[in-house]
Amino acid sequence: MDAVRVNATIEKDGELSISGLPFKKGEQIQLIIMPVGEGLVGEKTLTARMLRESGLIGIWKDRTDIDDSSAYARQLREQAQRRSR
């Protein structure tokens, strides 16, 4: 399944309510929350510092199904390049 992007506004400090997601009970998901305008992927102003602070670097470190993260990333890039042709 593709990633789902949801824009929401924090109504109460430290709390967020999201509904209408395309996931079923019991499915496991990973949720990454970033403030809008803080260098989200796809924005023209993403800097190396913003990327380092985003939490994306090292996101695969605890995955037991990925033996070699560099090889896995290479495979994903190659698949993406074949799809875009």
C-alpha cells in the first residue's frame, strides 16, 4: 500500500485525533509526525540538517527483515526507476 498523507491541526496540546484512515483493525502501521513547513520531503527547501533531524535516517535499523539496508535501498531505487519509464 502507498503511504497516506494526512494534514491535521493540533487542537489540544500533545493530542491528535485522526479518523478515516484506509487501515483495518489489527493492521500494523508506522506513524511519523512532522510539523508542516519544517522540511518535509517534496518541499524545495529540504536541507541536510532537516533530513538528519527528520527521524527518517535510521528508520530501518530495527527491521529484522532487512539484512543489508544499503542493498535494500538500492533495490527500491532500481524498482522506482523501472516504474517511471
